[in-house]
Amino acid sequence: MTSARPTGPFRLGDRVQLTGPKNRMHTVTLKEGGELHTHHGVLAHKDLVGLPDGSVVLNSNGHEYLALRPLLRDFVMSMPRGAAIVYPKDSAQIVSQADIFPGAVVVEAGVGSGALSLSLLRAIGAEGRLYSFERREEFADVARANGETFFGAVPENWSITLGDLAEALPETVSSGSVDRVVLDMLAPWDCMDAVADALAPGGVVICYVATATQLSRVAEYIRGMGVFTDPEASETMVRGWHVEGLAVRPDHRMIAHTGFLLTARRLAPGTVAPEVRRRASKSSYSDEDVELWTPGAVGDRSITDKNLRKRVREAEKGAAGARIARGDASGEA
């Protein structure tokens, strides 16, 4: 796999994060004749080429800009998006809770804009394998271009398959050959049978869902299958702090709820897990309740075709810069 954070001086084709006056940030891809125009002046890309990471450069009006290669979290928050992304705070929890390890065979659905894919590829390393599944070709194009931009080339151990996971997964991997499955989709219960067949005994499935109704339905479906451990659910909220001298206080804004995570582990074939004792509660539900859990009732955000085509073009521009950085002067695939 190509290094995600190349060292050494800045080169044409590199993405550079520029922090200027008032801590305003700009992310650019260095190119021949390129310039960053702001109301503070003009900064030529050629002034950055050859400088080491972490340098300060002046623009035409003498304003200072700190130049750094973006971290993964910075890249994810600024990259072109076809679909909503998995935020870095949730990606970190997914890698931790699912125990994504170097060399692991991981299945991911859906790929969206590729934000989570980048974290998974980092975690599995060059010896691992990531199988991503996506229903929409445009989303897959954006994800692939973002991956090429960040890593410098599309990782050889990453494949993106178009189609429904429930149908495509059995045709792609062998039964019991997958270590981890990550599901970021509207109705993960629809493909849980295929997931159970693909997972090795002890393997982990982790679902990322947005609403409490989705969380409830997938948890009950997993319990009803009888081939997984009892699922565990959580959410992650991050609150920043302002720290300046004696002025130490929580930030006025925080990243609160973005989604729920639910994890379970695959039991060995024929194994019956010990019954979990629970206090009496309102855990039963009716057919009418299930109707409220359908994908249509839950709600699915959509993006217009015109907007999506624009996102694809933006992602492909970044990928072209990566091709220039690795020596392809034309920037073409």
C-alpha cells in the first residue's frame, strides 16, 4: 500500500493544508501554475514546492500561512462527498470496537464517500484485505478517487463491488473466511444472514445506524438469529475544550450524536449461547411497530444527480493530483 503520509519536501500533486490569518484553513492540491486566492492576497503553489512539512510561507501581501500535509481526519472532513460520511470519531470507535487488526479480512457496506474505508485500510495494513460493497456507481467512483488521492494510488488490497451485499457477498468471499464485517446502511438486517455465513467463528459484525428505531430492529434481528452473541450498543460524543492560560472551559459547540454502533460476535456452528437474564421490560413489539421500522419510515437522505456528478468531478481532480505526485505527468488513469 502507498504511504498515506509521505515524508520529505512538498511535491506537485501533494495535498497541502494551509492555515492562514484568523486560523482559517484551506486545502489545496499543488499544481504547476496553481495559486490560492483569498482576500488576504495570492499564494503561488510553486512557493511551497520543495519546502519541508510544517513550513511557514508568505503570500503576496506578506500574510503567513502554515503548510502541513493533512492528517486523515483533516482529509476526511474536507474531501469531496457523494454520500454522508462516517465521522472520524465514529471511525475510530469502529476500528477499536470491531478490533480491526493488521492482516484482517474485512467486509464493508456501503462504501459511501470512502471516509470509513480509509480508516479500515490504514488498520488492516498491506497484508489485510478490504472488500467494499456499494449500490450506487457514483458513490463508488467518489470513494475510489478519494482513496487514490489520500494514499497516492488505489490500494491493491481494496476492491469495490457494485451491488446488494446480500446477493454479492456469497459470490465474492467463501463461507467463514471473513474476520470483520462493518455495515453502514439503512437496513442492515436485510443482509445479516449473508453476513453470518461469511464470518468466521469469533468474527465481529458492527453496524452503524442513525436512529433508535434502526438500532432496535437490528438488535432484535441479531438476537433472533441465534448465531451471534448478545449485541452491545453505544454512541460516541466528543466535546472539545478551550485552553488558553487560565481560560479553561468547554467549547460552546460539540460533535454530539452522529450514529449508534452495535456489535456482536459470530458463534461457532451449532453453538447455543448461554441465555442472558434480564429484568422484565417492555421488550415485545407488534407488526405495527415493525412497519415503523421499514427503511421508508426511517427515512433515507438523497442527493441530486447533478450534485453527485459534481462531487465525482471534484474527487477525480484530487485523484489526478495524486497521479501527478507519483510521476504520471498527465494525471490520467
